[in-house]
Amino acid sequence: MSTSKLDDENPAPAGGQTVRLPGSARSVSLHEQLYRYADDLQLMIERNDELRSDNEELRESTDHLLESREELDAVVSSSLDIHLVTDAAGVIRQSNPASAALASALELENSKLGDWVETTHLADFVAMHTNVLQGNHCREAGYELHLRRAEPGRPPLIVNARVLAVRRDGNLRHLHWILRDVTYLRETEFETQIASMVFKNASEGVMITDVEGEILAVNAAFSLITGYSPAEALGRNPHFLASGHQSPEFYEMFWHALGTTGSWQGLLFNRRKNGETYPERLAVNAVRDTSGRVLSYIAVFSDLSPQAATAESARLFPAFHDPLTQVANRKLLEDRLERLVMLSRRSEQAFSLVLIDIDHFGKLNQEHGHAVGDQVLREVAARLSATVRESDTVARMGADNFVLLAPRLHGAADIGRFCAKLMDALHHPVTINSLVLPVNVSVGCASFPDHGLDAPALFTSASLALRLAQSRGGNQYASFQGSDPAPVQKDSQS
């Protein structure tokens, strides 16, 4: 046997050993076979490890996806917004619990969303639906839609609508509609607009204050009635309107009623910017939040001046007016003067105090009697009231002494023209029965702040000017000049 033949019949494995397989005429290398088995086994083990790792990652991903889906489902289920899932045709397939505000799940599912849209808003819905099917994004602000409710008789559900397209592999799976209920918001806006219109256009004065009484808002009628602009009223306490007619006990009762019942209504007297006292009917109500806490007060008042003949007004009128001439009396004049001084100090607005005496009135009374003298006084008062401005106050201080309070009158030239006009109106004779009686007056003027910073100082300055006019023979006027104690005479033009 040759060597090559022996080698072919008995292959040599690693290490030089040979084996003969039973029943086989061929011999194989044991080591090579074992190595092949070991390599295949190692590959199988490695592949198995890779599969196990991939399976673990897949399981973790699946768990995360399930958790995310559960969280998303929980969010959608608990959302206050309405969530609807529709197919491409707009047929509702799913709805969340908030959708019950529109209809039950049984009524919604398998119905077309477009069938729930009011006709007036159907065009907007179609635009949304078309845009999303074409792959366009819904506009950022969304669309406002009015939806028909399933329950008969209920008003439409007003929603802000957005829609999202859900796709997989480029194919549309479904549409996700998010509808936010804004019904209450729109109704509140409407009510606010109505309230604002009523507030602005009401014929009654309206004043809103905070809980401390600071004025937050007033309407046009407030300014018309009181004479104060919003800028002059805002931030102040309503007490600046007080006339002094109500006692401290009245205000204690007023606040007690507001604190216990949240409302008060009744009659009281307030004062306009020009110093005029007027009667008003006032109703005040507290505005509360849902917990009952007072947020503000709303006061609505009506000017009762046209009905000044009421019993209450008639009772108070004599207390502030001269019974003979019906012009203001000393009490009302002093009250208005003090108030005008305070206002003028804040606004730095000058005004004048004018004293008027009828020349030789005592002699007229002696010659013709008090009845004639009273008639002359009434005529002089009427002429004064007809000559002055509406913002001026005419008062009788007693006997033949009249006083004129003139806001915004100041300066020698203006005072001179005013006094000349006044004396011209009073100079015409008064005819009583067959008597024709001449009327001449002496006038003394003083101005705030040049001739006095308070009521007593102004009266002193005006009195000095009046005495000078009388000492010169009367029928003329004089104005106090600066700080000089001696007034400067100004002759009448009449």
C-alpha cells in the first residue's frame, strides 16, 4: 500500500491522530468537525443573545407605548374639552365624556360631525375639513363653531374648534377634533357689552366703588347730574358729594344696612360741583363673588330736582332760602362759600365775592311802608337772579343786603364789566301800583385768593370795598385792590 492511498483513507486530524468512522470507508478529522460544531453553536448563542436583547427592547418600547397610550386616554377622558375622532368623511367613531355637553356617546358615534354644526357656521366647518384633508394646518386661532345640542330647546354650544390629521405611512388613519366650549365666555362677553351700554346710556347716575368706598367708575349721567367729570370723581370717596343735610347717624344707618343686607335705598340730598344742593333717590347694592365676598358697590341715583315740590324738598327748602325773596339765605351762602374755597384751593381757580346794598332803603321803608319795601326787595332779587350765570349764587343776608358768589370771576377788567352790567340791570325804577321808585345800589368786590384765603377774610375785604363805594355817595362799585387796606373806587357807567 502506498503512502498517498493510506493518507486518503485515514485523514489526519489536528495532532496527527486519525479516526475511522464506523461503517465508513472514509476518515475525517475529529478536531475539524468539533471546531465546526463549536463555531455554529457560538453563532447560535450570539444570535440568541441578540434576539433576546431585541425582544427586551421591543417589550420595553411596547410597555412605554402602552403607558403613553393609557396616559393619553386618561388625559382625553378627563379633559374638559370635547375630543371627537372621525374618519376622513367626518363620521364620528369615538368621543370622550366631555362630549356629553353636546349629546350622548350613543347619539354621537356613527353620526356625521357636520350634521351637528349650525347652518350659520357650516361654511367654516367645511373649510376646516377641506384644509385638513388637503394636508394644510389648521389656523392657529382655530374656528368658532355653533353646534346643535341633542337636548331640544337648549341654546347652541359655542366652541373653538381645531382638527389634527393622524397618518401612518403617509396614509390618513383618522381626524382628531378638539372642541373647546366657550359658550359661557361668549355669553359673559355679551352680558358685559349690554351692561356697558346700559352703564353708558342710562339716564340715572351710576357710580361703582370698591369695598373701601373709593370710586372706580362713573357714567355720563353722573357727570351731568353732579357737574363733576370722571377725572374729578375717580379715586375719591363719594362723601365729597355730601351736602351736610344728613347727620352722622344717617350714615351709620346707611353703612349698617349695606353691611347686613348688602343694599340700601332712599332719599337724600347731595351737592353739585357749583354748590347747589339737590334731592336724589339713591339705590346701592353690593356685588359679591361666588363665595359671598363683597367685591364692590354699585350706586344708581336719580336727580329729583324737577320734583322738588315733594314733601321732603318742601320741608327743607325754607331752611336754606330766604322766605321773602326765595334766593339763598345766609346758611346756604356760607356753606357754598366754604365749599368753593376748598375747591378753589385744590384747583387754584380764582372766584369773587360781591356785596350789594340798596342805597337809601331805610328812607324808602319810612316813606312808603314795609309792604312796598318788601316788593322792592323781591324785584331786586329777581333781577339779580336773571342777570348772573347759572353757576353763580345769589343770597340775601338780611334787610337790604345781598351777596353774589361768582365762581371763575376774577381780574379787575372782568370784575369791572360784570359790576357795570349788574348795576345797569338794577338801576331801572321799580313800579308798584302808581309808585315809580328809583333803585340805586352800592357794590363792593373781593377776589380769592388775592383778597383773602378764607371766607371771613373775603367778607372783610368785600365789606371795606362796599363802605368806600357808599362813602362816595353810592350808586357805584369798588373793588379791593391787592393787599392794600384801602380799596380802589371804580365809578359806575350807569
